[in-house]
Amino acid sequence: MSAVLDTAPLAPLQAHGFWRRARRNPSFMVGLVLSVLLVLAAGLSFVWTPFNPYEVDMALKLRAPDAQHWLGTDPYGRDVVSQLLVGARASIVVGVVAVGIGLVIGTAFGLLASARRGWVEELIMRVSDFAFAFPAILSAIMMTAVFGPGMVNAIIAIGIYNIPTFARITRASANAVWGREYVLAARACGKGRVSITLEHVLPNILSVLIVQATIRFAIAILAEAALSYLGLGTQPPQPSWGRMLSEAQTLMFQAPLLAVFPGVAIALAVMGLNLLGDGLRDLFDPRLARKR
């Protein structure tokens, strides 16, 4: 009973300490603000946009920013603000699903490689090396040639590219945990590899996986924009930041702002997630935590 009383307050104290240090970390705070704005923009698009982002009105094409259309209109008369808001939704969907695929499958393979070692570990690592030879964009081009362009194929391609990354990071982090004293004690008590992996190894590498997932999220958004720019990602009429850039490239002298707005949106989203990942890495690092 005394043990329960002694350990119960630890969780809130640790959370309080985390947020106390987080407020003093500029990278984390700036990244958090930008990431929250990205999520809010995507969430807002479900309930409100200034205009219908899918409605074409050629009479309003290439309209300059004014009180009605805050950022102007595109070559088809569609409101740019509305397209940016809905485009944020597509970026988040691609990022979440693609990173989720890599996180779940890659972590499972990494934990298996670390727990089994031997030929199992060697096989998983060699397959990871082979997968690294096919970047996300190249994989998407290959899948497009077979199945046709679309958001689903882009998600699958980016997700497959994330699997070996998470597998390698998980395996390296788990190998370090398997040599710790508490794991050796658990093995001496007769616990199996599955039980040790779930109870001791995975909880102790979660911080590393969270940081990596945040960074890979930023890379997934950038990859989705690149694929949409090439015509391989999100397809019309669904708005996409990458396709907005593609449509604006032929109008650089006539309406240069059409390329600026989606470019800035992509840059802020990627920068925010990268800063958030850097801040989380600093906060989860016990050596930096002690210095602060």
C-alpha cells in the first residue's frame, strides 16, 4: 500500500516538469504553435471556408486579394484561402496515415529484430537496405505506372519508405535497452522475450519513436506536395498545396502571389513539425533535462 502511495504522484509531477521545461524551449514552443495552427486550419475546413473550394467561376479568375477574396483567386476563379484550408486537410491525412504505416510496421520489425537477433535481425536489416533504394517519389512513380495516380498510392509509397527508417531506429534503440540491468533482471526472473519487449523495451523507446514520427510527418507533407506537384498525388478537384504550386508555375509573371501562398504554407508546416521534433528530442534527452 505504501508503494502505491509513494509512486502515485509521480505522473503529474513528471508532466508538470515536462511542461515547465517545454516553456523554456523556443524550438518546441514555435514548432507547437505552427503545428497547432496547421491542425486548426485543417479542422476549420470541415465546418467553414470563405467560399466553396471546388466551385469554378471563370469570371473571377486571377482576382487580386481584396476584402472579399483575402488572398485572391486562382486561374479557375476558386478562392485561394478556401483551397489552402482544404489543402491542409489533405496534407495531414497523408502525413498521419503514411507515418502510421511506417511507425506500426517498422516498429514491429525493429522490435522483432532486436528481440530475436541472429539471422532474423540480419534478414530484416538487409530488406531495409533494399527498401532504402526506392525513395518515396520513385516508389510513387512506379505505383502510378501500375495503378494510376492518386492520394492512396502516394500514401502507400510514402508509408513504405517510412518502414525501414522506423525499423532501423527501433532496432538500434531496443538493442541499447536489452543490455540494461532491469531487462537482465526480468530475464533472470523467467520472463519471455515478448513480455520483456512489451513491458520494458517498448515503453523505454517511445520517446525516440515520438520524435522520429514528428520529423517523418514533416517529410511526408513535403513528399505529398512534391508528388501532387508532379501530378502523382492528390487529384483534382481535391485541393492540394503541391498542385496549387504546379498550377501557378505558368503564371509567375501574371500572378506571382499564387505560388507564394501555397509555398509559404508548405514551408511553415514543415518548419513547424521539424522544430517540434527538435524540441521534443531536447526535452526527452535526460542529459539536457538535467542541465535545464
